[in-house]
Amino acid sequence: MKHLPFRSAAMAGLVLLKANVLSLSDISLRLEELLCA
């Protein structure tokens, strides 16, 4: 059994998750700016 494919898939998932969280926080920050402006 090789765990490399699973590991690379998990790493890719983590990277995607981080990117999604960053974009979500960026969007919420811009929404706050729009609401406060």
C-alpha cells in the first residue's frame, strides 16, 4: 500500500481549503467596507 497519492490529494485539498478561506475572508472584508461606507 502506498500513501503518496492520498498524501498529495490531502495536500491539494488543504491548499484549496486555505485558498477558499482566504477568498471568503477577503470577500467579507470588502462587504464590511461597502456596508460601512
